[in-house]
Amino acid sequence: MSNIVNVSQLTKTLGNVRIIDDVSFNIEKGEFLAIQGPSGSGKTTLLGLLAGLEKADDGNIVVADKELTSMTEDELAIFRRYNVGFVFQSFNLIPTLNVVENIALPLFPEHISRKIMFERAGEVAKAVGLTQRLDHYPNELSGGEQQRVAVARSLINAPNLIFADEPTGNLDSKTGQMVVELLRKLNSDRGQTVVLVTHDDRIAKESDRIIKLLDGRIVHEN
Amino acid sequence: MFYYAIKELLKRKKLYLLNVMTIGLVALMIITLNSLANAYREAARLPFQDIQGNIIIQRNGNVPETTSGVLLSCSLAPIPQDLVSQISKNDGVKDISTALALWVFDPDNFKRVSGVDFHDNFGKTLAAKLIDGSIPSTDNQILADKTYAQKYSLAVGRETTISGRQFTVAGIVGTAGNEVMASDIYLNLGAAQEMAYQSENLQQVETFNKTDVNIIFVNVSQPDLKTVTQDIKVIVTGSGMNAGKTPLGQTIGGYNIYTPESFENQISTIFRISDKLTWVISLVLFVGAAIIVSRNSLRIILERRREFGIMKTVGFKNRDIQIEVNLETFIQILAGFFAGLILSSIAVVVLSHTTVSIAIPWELTAYPHFLLSNPSEANVTQMHPLPIGLEPLYVFASLAIIMAVGLVTSFLSVWQINKFKPMEVMRHE
């Protein structure tokens, strides 16, 4: 199977602290990868680098055959729109938009009609079981529902990669498990590569592979 | 993006209300203050409507020692025809009218008598106020003011005596007592000049020639008003114009030149100031609004930084977010502007129901104080509805200033948004 992510000798320093220290690894297409490590080990920074949200100081990142380190901010934005979906611990939904609008958010900068936009969002909402909640606003939803909206939003452009940063961190274990199952289902049904950052060993065990980080270095990989 | 902007503004309307209110207030102040200043400027022209001119020239005269017979309306001095000719040569002068205002102290009553050329502009304006009869066709005919005619039972065809001479009433005019040059009797200018020329009492006070007048009405197109007024000032202060002595040995008086500006100064000092300080007021409003709106907008942007972080994360370019925020600013600007425009329209309608009082200078409606039962009756005031309207110029000016506020706000907002690093925003949860 071919690689969707190739990382080599990646380094990122914040102030005097080397957050990512000479990290190299690959991710295969369709893989469900978990990244684990204690707080401050560099997990979120690594995710940011892979998504082009942070600039690397040194090294190379190739995602979906695109070299991120040489891309401009605008090119990276377009890259994220079509290649990367994001799911965060705190859901990060726009409070003034309802479910269908939040799901359609990545389509807003595109010049497509609202009808088409919301039709596509409705289809994705169906895939994550949110068809009854399309008109609701984030503050009217449970934590699990909000996270499903976030997952649906990450799927709207059918990206190659889904980055999930502690997606179960703000959920009870049962709801967290349902969200992981949803990600796992998307991975198996749609073949989308999922990179999951988690503290939770039980969730990490459901992945195809685990990378463990400590002080910005990969200390274990299986 | 427009849809998103509308949703944002409606869902968080309390946050944006301050901006809309500030912008509305700026529009209201700019439109209303300037329209009000303009209305007072227009009001200052209203007394000139009665004379079909916009410059009035008179000359200061001397006070007579006795009040009997025919005198020049106090305290006016004769103006030679030579001056009328010189002024009429000015290119900016559209037309010129002259009159002779007299006080006639007859044994049975006092009357104000005006000699008028019924074929010049002033005379035609007077003729338009005819309510009975016709304008005098001979020097023996007169027009009587309606109030005076009622008081002395004069009607068309009746005879009356002025300074010992018999005149027939040719017509009755309905002039208001507070008009410029309001008189009891109007007769041909030549007849009035002859009457003045023959008056011994008058000739003792001033040297009056047969063709002299004591009031000139000059009609000038509005753009030329300042230049022509200045030219006339040069003429009347020129050599020979003020030289000489009266028969009593007093110095011949200088000239008074009245323009709408003369009335502007007295009807509203505040709006005269505001008119002159338009640019300063506009600048203060612009700076004040820019500070309030920008600060509020930046505060909102800071509150929404996570939202912008999310947008960048899901693939919005900086430019997309800038467009979104600028669109929101533009909608607030328009909402505020239209709110201000509606409020201004209401203010203009309310103000149009108020009146403005314009005190007419004594010399333009002179009446002997000692003949009045109440001295305050001598103070002639015209009351006019305030001629205020919604001026398109000020509407556009307010829009331009508000747009400038919007541009400053957009610039600062864009600068603030560009500083956000999505990972920093997302990291601090």
C-alpha cells in the first residue's frame, strides 16, 4: 500500500524548546494511526505540522503527494480544504451556525449555491446520524452530537486524511467510544486515513498502529 | 459568505448594536446639522423675496430737527443716480430696482410713502400684490396698502391728500407690515422724487436732487453675490462718494449694503458657527465614530478568534476571512446609515414645523418711534417656517464619512485577523 504521509527529519522549535525533534515516519493510505504521549510531548504540534497549520523549522512533510514545507499560506488553506478533515477535543463548532451550516462551513468560500451546499451537508449528516438535528444550534446539542457534527464537517469535502486531536477528551466514555467507532467505520467503509491523537490506551488499541512521542521524539512505534 | 455575515450579525446583534447606533448617530448629526445650517442660510434669503433682489443698498442719513412735511425715511440719505448707473454696469448684476422711501407728516396723519417704478422688478412684485384696482398710470394716482386703506376708508377711485397734493387711489395692495420697504402709500417714483425735491424741511437736512433715490435693490445670481457685493463696496467707498457736507454742515453718511449674509449673522449664531466649522465637526464625528466602531469591532474579533482559527483550519484563506469580516462591517455601515437617514428624515420633518424669526433692520422698515403706542412695535420681525429639507449633498457626505469609518474598521480588523495563528488559537482551549 502506498504512503499518504511521508515525514522526514522534522524539527519544530518554540522559543528555546524543541517541540518536535528530528521525527521521521510514514502513514499508509487507509491506515488508522494513533499518536500517544504525555502532555507536552508534541502530539498536537505534530498534527498541526501535518495539516500545514504550523511551519516546520527543518525537515520535509509530504502529504497526498504535496510537499507542505514549500507551500504558501493560501496554498496550505486550499490544501486543507480538500485533503484534510479536522476533529478537535472541544468540537470547535461555530455557535451562530446550525448543524447543517456548520457541516457545510468548509464549502462557504467556494462559489456554489446554498442549495447544493446544504444538500451535500445533509448527506454527510445522514452518514453520521444527525438528520433529525439539522436545524439545531451547537448549544442545543449534547457533547456527542456536537462531536458528530465536527466529524461530519471534516468529511464534507471527502478528504484523504482525517486528523482527530483527542476527539473523546470532552465526552463520557460511552459517547467517546461511539465517536471512535464512527471514525473507525469511516476508515473502513470509505478508506479514509485517520490520524488520532489520544491519551486513552483503550482507544489507541483500536488503531492499526501506534506512535508514541516523548519530548518531541518518537520513542515507540508498533 | 453574505449568508454567513447576515447570520453572524443577527445571531450576535447585541454585540453589533453599538456600531450600528454609532454610525446612525453620525449620519443623523451630519445630515441634520448641515441641513439645519443650510435652512438658516435659506431663511436669511426670505426677506429678499419681497424685493426680487439679493442686495439692498442704503445710505446713512441725518436726523431731521423737525418732524413735519415730507422727509426722507429716517435716517436715510439720498443716493445719486450716478451710483445706480455705476452699479448697473457690473457684469454680475441681472437687474436693478430703485425706490424712494418718504415719511410724510401731514396735519391729519402720518404716512409712509414709497416712490416706486412700477415697471422694474420691485414695482412688478408690488403689482403682484394688487388686490383691487390697477397700478398707477399717472403721477396723480397711488396704491394704498390694505391696512392703511381700511383705517382711512380709502377705496379705488377715492381721493386722498399727501403733503397738500390730491391723489386718486388707483389700487389697493396687500402688503405685510413686516416686509422690506412696507409702506402705507405707493406712487410713481417721479412723483415721489418731485415731492421730496420740493420739501423745504427735507432739503434742510439733506441735499436732494430730482433724480435721487434712497434705496437700491440689486438682483444678482447667487454665485456672483459675493463678488458683486465686493465690487459695490469698492464703488461706494471710492473717491467722491462720501465727500461733502449736508446743508446743516454734517458729514454725508456711508452706505449700508445688506445681503442674505447680513441676516444669517443675526438669525442663528450657533448654526453660523456650525456652518463655518463643518469640516471640523465632520472630522470630530469621523474620529469619534472610527474610535468607537473600530474598538468595538476589534473587541468582537478578539472574542471570535477561535472561530477564525476554525475557519483557517477547515480551509478558509486569510482573504476569505477578510472578505467575511469586511462584509459584516459593510452591512453594519449600511444598516447604521439607513437608520441615520430615517432618523434624519424624521428630524427634518419635525424641524420643518418650527419657525425662524428674522428681525428686519430698522432702516428697511423705518417707522417713527414717537408715533407708536408701544415702542417695541418698531421692531419688525418676519416669522417664516424653517425652510429645511433633506439635502442630497449632506446625505452623500454622511455616507462618505461613514464609509471612511468602515474602511478604518476594516483595515484594523484585517490587521488583527492576520495576526492570528490558527494553531495558537486551537491550542488554547
